Amino acid sequence: MSILLPPGYQLRSGSSLDRAMLVKFMHLTYQEFYPERDFSHLAQTVEQYLSKDTPLWWVEFLDSEAGSLTRSPAQAIASLWLGNAVDQLKGSRHTHIFLLYVAREHRRQGIGTALMHHAEDWARARSDRQISLQVFLSNQPAVNLYQQLGYQTESLLMVKSLN
């Protein structure tokens, strides 16, 4: 599986050692749309679900100063975390995207699309027949990206506050 990223970016595999950074990226994702909320529970989510069966990748930006031949250390600017789900109609396991995040200043350069293709390639490599994700309707740029890539609404998550 190869991934086509813009020049200056590289993909690296994550591990359980990246828990804190994954929590940070999840926090950034949710805080962008819900800045007033507390997301301290995300550490528990990562602790519960991050494993060898839920692969994690980082896109790093190789920051180089103009005219310099040496590069400073790469910094993670995007993340893809995959997991497993079961199709409740068919009973088959499939890939589920837990997290796709690209830092605001690195968006609209094809990084999200490249990560989505990477997720699909990974799912195909393990013989999954579908891939799923959840997206907030308020995140219209992400909704647009997923629709452009052929994703369709199959179910609707409905919630009711009991307060």
C-alpha cells in the first residue's frame, strides 16, 4: 500500500506509544466544532480502543527553511485511526474510521483524500467489503469530502437528551 501525499509530507505508522498525541488530535477535532465542551473522556476512549487491531497513522510535515539543506524534525499534522465494526444487517466485520484529522493550515492539499484512499486500501487488503465512518452534519467540509469519495448515508444516528 502506497500513499500519494504532497511533496514535503510523509506517512508513518503509529503505535500505542502515541496515545497522548492521539488524544490531543481527537481533542482538536471535536473542539473545532464544539469549543465549549469538555472532552476529557477522550483519553478513556483511546485507552479502550487503541490496540494492534486498530491501526494508527500520522502524516508528518518536513519543515525546511528556504536555502537550508537540513530539515528540522518532522511534525505530525494529520492522523488516521482505523478500527473494526460489524454490519448489523449482514453480520460481517468491516473497517470503521475512528478518526481522520488534518490540521487547519494543511487542509485542501489532498492530505485528507490521500488518507481516505489509504484507509480503503488497508480495508481491501484485509478483504473487507465496506468501510464506515461517522461525521457530524455541522462539519460540512468533511461531509463534502466523503460524498465526493463515494460515501453515502446508510443510517442516521439519533440522540435525545435526558436532562
